[in-house]
Amino acid sequence: MVKIEQFGGVNFNEIDWKLQGDLWAHDPVIAMEDSRWYVFHTGSGIQMKSSEDGVKWKQVGPIFPSLPEWSKEYVPEKDEDSIWAPDIYFHNGVYYIYYSVSTFGKNTSAIGLVTNTTLNPENPAYEWKDRGHVIHSTESDDYNCIDANLIFDEDGQPWLNFGSFWSGIKLLKLDPETMKPAENAELLSISSKTEQPNTIEAPFIVYREGYYYQFVSFDFCCRGIESTYKIVVGRAKTITGPYYDKDGVSMMKGGGTLIDAGDDRWIGPGHCAVYFSGDSSLLVNHAYDALKKGKPTLQIRPLFWGEDGWPHI
């Protein structure tokens, strides 16, 4: 998540978000630099799109030409170049992208980190530097190291939240220098649906007006028009929780206030990111387009906040 007040701010409610161009995307996140928009999403080498207005999108190319060599030690069965679920955060002049290497349905997974000082491929300083392994899980673990999301708390401490199925969503304190796990960092559990399979994943945390809001996706992605993904949210006064939904149900007990469950055309919306500009914000996610045989498609929509502080579309 990147705040863009530094670019003069944009009132998202004044833009007609009828997207055009290359909209194939899965697990998207969004950023902006020098008035140009960028989306990163799952795909070969981490896929990257750009747009001059946030509406018309074109493919730019992958970050990696192939799987990072380090990942083969942790996910040896991976036999193709798809890198999953990137997350982007701009901090102290550096863009941090956390990414996942895994195979479908297994928790033999690893999260890596890559950095750059610019997102513009035409900038002479443009160079992605792989920082390698951050954390991994094995088949003997009760968690899954995918779907990473970086968040700084109000004290400036960085945290990584991640997870998919197994025992749910985890939170881990990072070292501010390395942006990797802090020494003796405790792996905290912050949300779960409790039953098996534990159909919760893709966490994204933002801070707003005294609360940390944890967005997650419930149920199943990746099944085209048979997908059942939906976006829910809970909030907490501290980043470590406990998080509760609007009805007071703990997110450790399956709680989550519904944001979007899709409609007849846009099936299974999920894996969202939230992006702020001043008082306005965006919800960015993918959904499966029923008019295009379930093609995973980029969605960008204004996100509104009620007087009670809860977000809605």
C-alpha cells in the first residue's frame, strides 16, 4: 500500500473506473509514481502493468526473467515461472515488493523480497534487486507462507502479515533494517475461520483513524465462474489484534464484515488491496468475468467509509 499525497493527491471519486486495455490479473496491487499508475500481479516473473490515467492499462513485462534461484531450495517441486501475490510498499525512497513462490494446494512455500528505487522502466535507475528469502513453510507446518502484505504500525514498526488456509492468517514483526523477520520474532495468529479447510487468505492491513483494518478473502478462488471468493474486513485498536467484525465477532472465530461477494457478472471477487489518497481510497482486486468464460480481471473501485468507520463499496 502506497499513500500518494506526495504526488499531489487524487480524488478517486471523480474518476470513471471503467477499465480498458490489458485487464488480465490475479492478486493485484497498485502503486503510483510521477502521475503514472502501476499494477503488479501473479504471473510469470511477477507481471507488471502501467497506465497514464488509471483506466487504460498495458502490460509492461515481468520483474524476473525466471524463478529466483534461491527459491528452488525451499520449493523444489516448482516447475514453472509463475510468482504469486506481490505486495508493494514505498518507504524511505525504496519500493518493497514481497512475493510468493509455491505450488497450488501445498504449504511448501516461500516468501521473497525484491526492491527498486523507481517503477518507471525508462528511468536509468530502474533495477530490481532481489533480496532473497524472507520466510518459508514446509508440509510439517500448520501455516502457509504466501500472500504477504507489509504494514508499518503507527510507531513506525514494520510487520508482515500473510497466510492461506491451514491455521489461518499470521503476523510477524520485521527488522526495520533488513525488512526480514526480527530476531526471535513470534509468529502471531490474527484471523481464522476455524473449520477445515480453513478458507481464508490474502490479508491486507491498513490503518485509518485509530483502527487497523484487516481485509481478507474467504472461500475459494481460481475456479473461474465456479469461484466463491468474497472480501471481508475486521478491525482492531492494535496491529496485533484482536480483530472484530461490525457485529463484534472475532476474526479468530470466523468473523468478517462482508465488503463484496460479487454479482452475476463479476464472480468471486478477492485478494484485495486498499490504496489511499487524502480522504479518498480505492479497493483493488480481481474477479472472474462471467461474460469472458471466467477470465480473472482487474477491478479498481472507490472504497467509502461510513460515519461508523466501516468501509463499503
